[in-house]
Amino acid sequence: MSACLVVPVLGLSQVQTPRYISTGPNSNGYYEYLPAGYSTDTTTYPLLIFLQGEGTLGNGDAELPLVLKEGLPMVINDRQFPDSFNVKGKDYSFIVISPQFKSWPNDNDVYDVITYALAHYRVDTGRIYLTGLSMGGSAIWAYISNYQPANQLAAALPIAGGQMYAGMAGATVIANANLAVYSTSNLNDPTVPSSYTVNDIKMIDSVVPAIQPKAIDTLYNASGHNAWTETYNPATKLYQGLNAYQWMLLYTRDSTDVPQPATYPAPPPDTIVWASFTATWPGGQSVATLRWTPSLETNEPYFLVQRSANGGTFTTLDTLPATAYLGNEFTDSAIDAKPLADSDYYRIAAVFMDGKVSYSPIEEVVSVPVDSVPPVQTPPDTVAWSAFTGTWPSGQSEVVLSWATVRESNDRYFLVQRSADGQTFNTFDTVAAAANAANGNTYNALDSSPLPDSDYYRLEAVFLDGTVSYSVIIKVVSMPPVQPTDTAHTSPDTVALTSFTAQVLDGPPAVGLNWVTSYELNDQYFFVQRSTDGQTFGNIDTVAAATGSAASY
């Protein structure tokens, strides 16, 4: 493979035009950058879509200039973006579209931007590239885990993005599509651990048959979250002497330009198998509750909740993201806060990536007369926490979290969250609430990428109506390696602590503390201490040390 890096001539074409146009429900504006000759020729050009970070979200109007503050739009705005890039002896110029989203973008939002660009610009459809930073990088990982995007895009460049939440299912989609993927991050990123980037790339490259080209990453030896300034700098030689833009241009879906695999694996069919769908309207209540469980679902990113007065003409009440559109079973719920008088008909429309729709069976719900049933009280949104513990065994790289409840009602799922300081928390896992947990249940989660030394954890219970309830915050500290028992080589005063857990007890408010030692020598007692800020501690109890070389307290 041969390629050359040319010194860019930065001409007067470095113009980004604000377009106050909606590409979809989550974006009211974008910046447009066009090649120098775009208005005078009929050529098609590569399309490069840039997805912003969370800090530049806005209304697409007065707030649109926020997009220019970072990443690729800033490079263009500072007149540092070359008019063309030379790859394998040929010059290319990009159409660049940089949308401003109002809130965190989902797969449909990204799809809407690309679809709009294809309809309104002269795009070389074999050369569609997707890049983004932080929030935008995370959105890319989610988007390319779907069959249609993975086979449409020529290359993807997520920067400082999060985990590929589709896991091996998403990695397999990417690898089977032979989508070129390059990801960058700072080694000591305190916001999004660089291990996410490493693990995402490893998953893709572990798929058999192997992806061509191999997915690659670069970790800059730097701290901070900003890995994009270095990546988007045209002077940065990112891969074999090429910058990021030249690396993307190495790849195309045009079979006449770069040889592509003879066939792609057949896409998974648009599928949803409705295992159950129920609707209830208890007597005396003003809301109807809907629950549905597909036993199999693929390619449908969201559901439309629909209602009808006659069972024939339906209107949409709500839109809910599909939690398991890559194939896993999950129960979803919705509430109609203003049902029609006497009776209603409901159905769920599963909308697939290609726009097709599959409908659930229609469920008729009749309001039960108040005088025909005993008064029914809607159970309050409740999660009664009984325990929440975390352990980080000596020598292990994972934190094991366990929690229990004694009572639950109306909760849909738990968000498992981690923090470095006990103040700002990020979600790293989602655990579905048990279907029948009126009398409580037990749950577990695993943090495979804990922060160094210590972490704070909390749980966020999310209810059907969108309200939330938080658990207590616990701190989990990495236990030091267990000391050897050879007293000839052990400090005379020694306590080897193997675990320490704290949990909220059922009943009157209280916290139970437990710790285990594997070796003790010369210790007389333990001070049990408490702090409100993790810095200043005061004694609340004294526990005598046990006799012997190891004990539980």
C-alpha cells in the first residue's frame, strides 16, 4: 500500500455555512462545508459526518456556533483543513456535515443526518465516513453495531467514546461487514476510561472470520479527555504516515476502486415475536398500564405506543427505544395517563431500521366500573433497599457489586453508576428489575474496568413513569496483596485485610460493616470510623481484635 502526505494549501474555500434546517426531530441545524469546486461541477464527493460532544448540545439556532468550539468544525473554522487530501496518487475533497443535536443522539438521529445528506448533496455513496468525539464517539459505537450502517459506511473514527454496549453482537456485525474502524483515546482519560477503546477494538478483532481491515486504536500518552485535537490535526501522522482523513479515504464501498468481499453475510431479518402484550385499566383509576415482552427482536430501534377509540384508526401516544433490538428478550412498559372514556384499543408498532413496521396484537381495555370492584390503590413507586455491597478482591481487576431489596413496585430497571469522587456519577451497566419483586429480589453486576485504587458506586432505580430512586453511595477500595505468613519476613505489626463491605440493613436505618483478615499479628483492637466527605473521619465504635492469625468481624 502506498500513500503520500501532501502539505495542504489552505485556500479561501475554508467556509462553513450555518444551515438552520432540521434533519430530524433531534436536530434543528448543522454546519455545511463544501469542496472548492462543488458549485461549478457535477462531481460526487466523499461525505464526512461529524458528531459533536455533549458540551455543545443546543437548539440548532442561536446556539449553533457552539459546534465550532471543538473537533473537526474548529479545525475548519481555524482554516487548518486542507482543501484536498492525496491518497494513493489521487486527490479527494470532503463534503463535511456537522449537526447540532438537542439531546444525546440515538441511532435514528444519526441515520436521519446521513439520509438527509444523501438526499441533498452530491455524495459518493461508496465513501461515507463517520467521526465524532466523546458523546459523538459513543453514538458511533452504538450506530455501527447495526447491520445497515456497518455495511453502508466505508470507515468510522470514534474518539474518546464509551463502551460498545451491544457487546460481541455489535462487534460481530462490524467484523462481518468489514467496516474499517479506528479509535483514539488518551491513556489517562478521567472521563471515559481508555480501556473502553481497547476493549471495543479487541472485541471486533476477536471475531472469526477476522475483519478486513483489522480494527486499530491509538492511545495518546496524555491525561484529560481531549484526544480529538491531536486526532483531527491534519499534521498528525496517525497511521503509516497518514493523517486521520487520509486513513478514512483508504477505504471505500465502491467495488471499482478498492476490492471488496464478493458477498456480505445475509442481514438478520426484521423480526419481532410478540410473547405477550397486556393492557389494564383498574377500576377507579385514571391511567391504563401497558406491558409487552417480545421473545425475539432484531433491527427495531424503537416502539410506537398507539391508541384507538374504535380499533381501526390509531394515533401514537409515545415513542420508546427498543431495549433489546439485537435479539435479547426484555419487557417494556408504558402508561396512558389520559385514556378515552369507557374503553380503548391499544397496539404496539415495532419500527425497524429500514422503515418497515410490525404490529402487536390489538388489546381492548375497558374501564372497570368503580362500584364493581373494591377500591384499588395504585402502588407507589417503591424500591426498599436492604443491602448494597461492593468487593474488590486482592489481585483482581474487577469489582463485584451485589444488592438486595425487600420491596419493589413499578420499577423498570437499575442503572449501575460509578464515580471517582462520590459526586459525579456515570452509568456503566443496566440491570432489568425482576418481573415479580413485590417481596424483593437480589441482583448482581460486575465492573470490569474500575478506576485505580478506589471507586464510589450507587444504584439508580428507574420507574415506569420516569422518576428515579437512588441507593446509598458506597466506596470500594482495592485490597492490598495478602501478606505471606512467614513471620521471619513479615513486619511485626501486621493486618492483612482481604475484604471490607458496608450494607444498609432492613428495618430501622442502620449500616452493617463487615471485614475479613487473612493474617494478623500484634493488633489489639479496631477503630470503626465514619466520614461525611471521605476526608475527615471520627470514631463511632471500637472492636477488639480476635485471637489467632485470621478472623471475620
